[in-house]
Amino acid sequence: MAPIRSLPRICIALGLPDVRTLLEHARKEAEAGETFLEFRLDFLDNPCAGAQAITGFLEHFPDCNILATCRRHQNHGKFNGSIEEQFALLDLAVRHGAHAIDVEIESAEMAPERLSQFRGRAQVVISYHNYEATPPMDTVVHRMLRMPGDAYKIVTTARKPSDNARVLAAAKALPKHRLVVLAMGELGFPTRVLSPVFGGIFSYAAPLYAEGTAAGQVSARFLRHLYRVEKLTKAAKIYGVIADPVRHSISPVVHNRAFQSRRMDAVYLPFLVSPAHLRDFFSMAEKLPLTGFSVTLPHKQKIIRYLDTVDPLARRIGAVNTVWRKAGKWRGANTDAAGVTQPLSRLIRVPKSSVLIVGNGGAARSAACALSDSGARIFIVGRNADRVRALAKTCNAEALLREQLDSRYFDALVHATPLGMTPNVNECFFNGKIPADVVFDMVYNPLETELIKRARQQGKRVVPGLDMFIEQAVRQFEIWTGESAPRPAMLKAACEALEHK
């Protein structure tokens, strides 16, 4: 029987419909090197057979630790039997080799005398689940500790960013009580990575080839190799990206690869933050605390009001994509600007060059301000003539109509609209000749956009959108860490991430 403290940081939750499928997936996990598996007996059509199958499985994989769970349907499980039948199944699992059992607090409170039968035979994890919200954690912990257990699992549902901080604070405040703390849902994903950092004894992951048992679970491969859960220490610095939606972002892949390349005790997480929760996010950021974070849609403009200082270019652009904390103050900058000027400067002499910007939104404004500050002559065209004129006035640029392009030619063109972005990969602003020597497309998914393809066919020099993404990410890394960024590693990570999109 493995002591709870010595178990791995990652437990694979296996909730399958029948014993054969359960054992098949358990075998795959064990062969992949996993040594801590949860058998959800309540998911099985024959829970007794599942409990009995533990013996045979452990004969083949003796290094595995099995956590047996049989959650009743009253507590959001799938077992329809009585509490007596539930404990009988858990006892059967222990007799067949289960190292630990999960007993929900409701069952423990209704039959506390049954817990003693496992003393000395298996570790007992008392669990609490709230599928609606994250209640006051001190109340939950007080309730849990009244029951004798070897560990206590508290799982809530995150409804706002600060719920993450409250859940994690419970583990940090009570290190002697062997807590497992998690918040479900996409909002609560950060707790799945940070729980062990804050003192939680392990986290849960989905199996490689099946769905998980709770909202927000990801595979152990992600937790271990992308987020390095098993290597992070309590001193790890926390970074991230805030967006809504955030799931599509490749920034976690890129920045975590950079931290890994530089052997830094740091992690970069996706934070789902709606516009209504921006203030609440800062509450969480203060409490964790966050060292720095990236900002993307829809927060680049509104984030400014929450910052103590903003650099002049970001202030002029009216958008911030990089935030960090220094001397207790939140500071903001816009590295998207360098993401435009630096790649272009490798192909043309930017000062006094003529640059056509296609677009009239935030990306176009960022490019126009950055290039104007670098001495370029800026021209702007887009589908909305009124917005183009308004943008041109603020950026010392000339507004053009689309039909005027037939008689104009530019040193460079910067495309700053979503046209051509996945899934609409065949869209392109230009149907015929592209009026510039150098074509820069901000879109980086797909890697080779329709505009870039047509530009190559016309013999133009091109700047793919990924160049901009990497440049701005490199600047972020260097602002946050004070070290040079591992550019090749970051580029490789971005390409790999986009290939799997």
C-alpha cells in the first residue's frame, strides 16, 4: 500500500463502460509509463467485475497504484445502489488490490463507521464535489476534516477567475492535511496545473485514448510535457495569456517550450477571461501571483485602465498585449509593434519607405502606428471607407479607396485583416496583381495563406504571419525574464502547434 504522499503527481481518471474497455485503456496507460490510475467502478456495466479485475491487472503491472471510486448518482456519479452496496464494492476493490479508495463526503457522513474497515488496508480519500460554483473554502475544509481520511479531495466549479486563487489557497494554507484541490471547467483549468505547486498532492488527467471523467481534464502528456507539472516547484513563476476564447491560442505551447529550453522554473497557462471578469482576473493575478501575461482579444484596449503604467507607443496605439509586474506595479507594452517593424526591416529600409496597410481594426492600427513611428509613409485601405479615414487621421496616414490601388505601387504591404484565416483559407483581399514588392500577412494560421501563395507566384518577397507572432513572443519573453529568448525553439514549437490545429 503506497502512502498518499509518495504517489505520482498525476492520476489518470478511467471512466469506461465495461471491464474489457477499462482494462484495455489501463494497459495502454501503464505501458506509456503511468503508475497511478483511477478505476471509476460506477461507470461500468458490471462494477463487481471491475473491482475483481484489479488483481489480474496488477499481476501484469505491479508498479501501478489503483484508486477505486464508486460514486453514487445522487452525487453526480453513475452508481445506483445504496451506500451499503457502495462500501461493499469499495471493500471488494481493496480485497483485490486497490491501494486507495475515493469516498464522497455525503456517503462518509451517512456511514462514518464504515470508514474504519479500511484502516490499515487502503488509503481513504474523502471527496467533495460542487458542480455549480466554488463556495467559501473554509466551510468546505471544516466539513471535510470532521471525517477521518488519509487525504481530502475538494473539487469545485470555477465561475470566475478568482475562484482559481481561492481553491489553490486552501491547499497552500493546509499543507499537513494532504489536499487534492481542483476547479472544473475551462475557467478552472489553471488549477489542474498549479494544484501540486500550491501543495495539492496530485492532479487528475484524462486517458490518452478516451474522454476524461470531468470538465477541463487534459491528458497526462499535456500536463507532464507541455506544463511540466512534475517538475514545477513551489517557487515556480506563473505566466499566461488572457483571452475569450482562449482554447485556440498557441502561446502556451510556445512560451512553455521557451521556459523548458532555458530550464526555468516557470509555467505559462491559458486563462479564460470574459470582458465581465477582467477586474476579477486582476484579483486572481494579485493572489497567485502572476509575474506577467499576454493579452489578446477582446482585452487589448480595456486592459489599459487596470494598469499602473503603459509605454508611450502602446498608449498611442491604444492597445496592450504584454503585461508584467515590477515593484508592485502592473506595467503594459505592445510587442505587436515590434512584430511588424522587425520582420519588415530585414527586407526593406523602413524609414521613408511606402507601406500599404490593409485593414481598419486594432491590428491595422498597431501596424500603422509602429511603422509611422519608424519613419515610413503609411497608406491605408479597407472595406469600410469611413473607418479607414478615421484610422488614417490618427496615424498620420493617407486613406485610399480600393479602386485607387490599380494605379499605385508600394515598397511593402501589410495585411491586417482576418481574411484567409482558418477555416476560410481561400479568401484573399487581392484578386489580381498585388501592388507591393514585399507582402506581409499577419495571419499565421494557416502558415501559408492564400495571399502569401499569390505573392510568391508573382515573385514578391514575403513575410508570413508566423514571423510576427514569434517576434512579439520573443519580446514578451525578454521583457518578463530579462534573458534572451530561445527563438529557434519557440519557432519550432509554434510550427508543431499549428500543424496539429
